[in-house]
Amino acid sequence: MSSSNKVTCYTDIDTDKCDFTWVIDNVALIWNNGFRTIISPVFNVGPDNEKQFKLKLYADTKIIQGVRVNHAILFIFCEKGVPSSLSFGCKLSVSKDNVIAYKNNSISGISNGYVSELFAIPIKDMNKLISSASTVIFRCELSFSKGAQKDLLSYEFVDANEVPKLKFDSVLFDEKLSDVKLRTACGKEIPAHRVVLAAASSVFNAMFSHSMLKNNSQLVNMTDVGYEAASEMLRYIYTGSFETEELSVIADLLAAADKYQLEGLKHKCEKTLGSKLTAGNCMEILRMADKYSASSLKNKIIDFIKLRINVHLDSDDIGDMILNGTISIKMT
């Protein structure tokens, strides 16, 4: 019997982050009076005051295709805490009247006593970024590398001798040959075939062998399964795959797979949800994985979280502590 491992590696670099918003009022008056240098207060990056920076906005000339053009230029200065050159990323945006009018992403390097340019725009274009209240708003989302690298490996066993599943795609949703209908939560009914459902699910097999056979019923009430999730569940049973990419539908599909003991579908839902993890949705998906005993998905989410917080515990311990509310996390 042959087999193989599918290995996925997750690498993350430790960073210090800072979201600094600089609101400059009456900027047009300052600009037009000829005093064209504005310096922000010093701000910290990281949990203490060891790394300190400030921004400087001023006017200078740049040579563009042999022509001197007056520019508004925004620099970042390192005041303290970076003895050698350090790389950093900056997501810069400029808001005008509560609407983002300019944005840019950049990666650069900086050290003590050194400046790095974040923004440069001709003066005539800069005037277009000043709001009706004579205000300009710079927002800098800064990420400084701390140098430490964290790696996590995820192994998945692949059975190379797995027998391909027989497909019934030609009769999927076919009214003519169906002998049962699934009534979904919204009341819509989907035609299906007992023999196909019974072969795929022990729950359907028991249902058709006992209660429905006794009552001679041709209707399965699935009042807790939405129409889209039920349709995708049938698609998987008949073809071995599903088409939806919508997170909420896949979540409903995981619940249906757990209820009707469709292990292959459950595993596929776990893999798909695991590929869609973000800092914003990982907690919701973790609770879902715990509710439906989706162990491989739960482990992947814990690995995802461990890359982003400094907690050195076993995966099960972290998962239990988060789910029980013992610890809370805020990931950046």
C-alpha cells in the first residue's frame, strides 16, 4: 500500500506595529505663508518607548525629467532605539473629507539619525488632498521587523490507493428519476435519489430503511439546513466536490456534513475553511470547529493563532483556554 505526506509550512516574522494618524489643521495657511515644514510629535513603536519616531512634512524641489518641480514630501525619522539598519513596511493613506484620496504601500529601511521617504507629491496635487476644513490627515500603519522567524509545519496523510468515488452528476437535481425530496429551511424542495443518499450516509440509510419506509414518505424535512448548503451537500454526494466559495455556506455545509455523517464532505469543508483563515474570522471558525469536532481544522486554527501571539502552550491547551474565555487575543 503506497502513501504520501502533503506538507504545508507557515512562516511568520516577529514585528512591532504602530498605527499612527497625524491630523494637521489649517495646513493651507501654513503652506501658503511660506513656512513649509511641519514636524509631528514623537511616537513609540512597540510596547515601550525604546523605539521612537516622528514624521516631517515639508516642501522641496525634485528634478522630474530635467525640470525642477516643487513637491510636498513626508519623511519618517528614527529618534531612538534602532542602532542598525532595520526594514519596515508602511501602509500610507491620506484622507480628504472622510474619504481616502491617496494610498501607497512601501517597504524601506531605517536606522538612528536616518530618514526614509514615505510620500512625495507635486505641490499642485498636494493642494487637492487638503479638505474643505483646511485639514490633511495622514495615516501610517507601520510594521518593523524584529528579526525572529517562526515556522510551523502541517502534515496531511494522503492515501494514494484511495478508490475514486462513483459519480452521479448526470442525475443531480433530476426530477424525472428522483424518488425523494429534501425540504430545506426556506421551504424549497430538492429532488434526490434514496439509493444514492443511503450509500453516502448512514443517517440517510437508517432513515430510508425504517421510519420513511414505514410511513411510505417521499419527503425529508431538513429544516435546519439552508437551501444553498443542502444543494452543495447533494452536489458533493453525487459528484465528490462542491462549488461554493462563500464562507457562510461552507460553515452551514460543515454542520450538515456532521449531522448526516458525511466524513468526506466534513474533511473537505475543514480544508476549505482552513484555507480562508484571517485574523478577523479565525475565532468564529475555531468555535465552529470545536462545536462539530473538526479536529484537523481546530489544530490548523491554533497553529494560525500561535504564529501571531507569544503563547508557548500545546495546541489543545490554547484552544481550550480561548474557547473557555480564560485568555483573549488581539491579532495584528
